[in-house]
Amino acid sequence: MDDLTTLARRHLDQAKADPHGRSAHLFLHDGPLRQSVIAMISGCELDEHNAPPAASLQVLHGHVRLTGGTNRMDLIAGQVQELPHERHGLRALEDSVVLLTTVTATPGCPTPYEEATTA
């Protein structure tokens, strides 16, 4: 069993020592389910990237901004948000740690890529 508080502290310390200002750890991998702790120092950004079929972001510590297209949403510790299905990014507005939960495949539901290639 992993302790999220311990993981958050450890990875925030590692992010502060990292030249890129971040640290991440995939701690749960069960079939298509993934959970990762991501720590980022203030000002650090994760560039826009594609979204998995389903995902949520829970802020364990700090204040982050979720971006995507022209949308932006600020989240603080204790808040959880479904991630957009379009490209999105993340910026730490202060030293922050988030819990990213993703489902990389859903049985019987094609991904947008599969839908586009079979249409």
C-alpha cells in the first residue's frame, strides 16, 4: 500500500532538486488503470498533450492551472476534476502535487483514433 502523503512530500522534494522542476511516479498499474503522483514547482509547466480515454486530476497540495485550447481552470488542494478529452496542459501556480488517474482503454469503446479510421 502506498501512502499518498509520503509520496507527495518525497516527489515535491525531488521536484525542487530537479533542473526541470518536476518529479513523477507511477505507483499503481492495474490493466488499463494508472495512478501517478506528479510534483511540480511553481511556474513549471507540462506542455499540451493528448488525453487518454478517461482521466481525472486531484490536487493533493498547492494550486495548478489546467489548460486546453482557450479554456483554463484553476484547481487547489482538495479539488478533483475530470480531464478534458482534447489536448491539455498543466501549470503549477505554486509548488504543487497532483494525483493523476487514467484509464488507457475502455473495453467495447473505440478510441477517437479508432472511430476515425473505421468510419
